[in-house]
Amino acid sequence: MPEIRMTVVDEAGLHARPAARFVQAASRFASRIVIRNGEHEADAKSLISLLGLAVRLSSVITVAAEGSDAEAALASLATELSPYVTPIPGNTIS
Amino acid sequence: MSLVLVSHSKALAEGLRDMVVQVAGESVHVAVAGGTADGRLGTNAEAIVDTLRASLADGPDGVLVLLDLGSAWLSVEMALEELSDTERARIVVSEAPLVEGAVLAAVQASVGGTLAEVAAAAAGAASMSKAPGGSSNA
């Protein structure tokens, strides 16, 4: 299951708007995509699930994808969500 | 897939629509029926009928109605009675809290959710925390 780690750089954390962007970006892919914050995990295609993660500024989150388009999904998420998160270089695990 | 927001206050409904569109994007159809015909606080079955019909005409996928409280439901019920069975079959009235329900529903609609999926997303609002991961002194 490929995954990338990202630091949240939005001052308000993963609040409604960036969380909605996550859901919209993730929903374009068939893969199952999850976001982990510490020991908690959320479905990246569900807004309520993401908002429940309580991701704050400077949180390091892991985005993991499983499925035929997993690599493409992670690449796309990292690019599209750049206003809110910064991928941590060298932390991509395939 | 359209959302209809029913509130006693036109300002509340329109403000919520602004918020929902900012979160979910311009592609989501959100219509409002707020206030009485003469601009007071209250709900208005006739305006709800008109809004529902216009929203049904917007696309083939149906309408999710979200409402604030109290007599809003009575007005929605009266409005539904004015509609045909075919029209009613394409409308779901959500029990979700208005703000959270509208935001969750709109995001689900923005990713191409069906009426049932959008209604299910809104229903999740009932168990949503106001302060996830936070503390409360209440």
C-alpha cells in the first residue's frame, strides 16, 4: 500500500474547505484512500470522516492508497492539495 | 442533484448557501426557501413548492431538502402534498442538523453522489462533533 507523509501548513488545520478538497480529489480515483493522523484513520472520500480526524496546523498526516490507481492518486493528491499540505520529501513508501 | 435549504430566515438560508458553495464548489446546485412571503421570519409552503419544482427541473437526480426547525417541517409537509407522486419520488427530506447536513451533503453531491448517497452523507451530521479532538467545559 503506497503512502506519502505530509505536513499540514494551513493555519486552521484540515478544516472544512481543505477537507472538502481532499474528498473531491480522492473521489476521482478508484483506490481506497485513507488518511492517518497519529493512531486515527479516516476515509479520504468521506468529509465527516476527515473532519473527525481533528488535523491541526503542523500535524504530520499519512495518506495511503490501495488499488490499481493508487500511485496516481497519491501523486495527484500531493499536487492538488499543495496550498494546505506539504509532502515530506523522501518519505514516499511504495 | 440539488439541495434545497428551508429556513425561517432568508438571511440564514442565503448565508448558509454561500458557505456551502464555498466549501463544496460552484458546481453544486443549492436553492433556498427562507422567510415568509412578506419578508418576516417564518416558513412559506408556497415558496417551498416553487423552489422544489425549480430544483427538480435542474437535473434528473432529485432533491435533498434540509430544514431548520419547528414549523419548517410543517411547511415542507404542506409543500410535498402539493406535488405529484412522480415529483415526490425524487425528493428526500433530511433529518440532519441544517449547517452540518448541508455541508456534508453538498460535498457528496460535488463528487457525483446519488440522491441516496447525498442523503446518507447528510445523515452523518447527527453524530458529528462540534469540537473533534477538543475539550469541552460544558
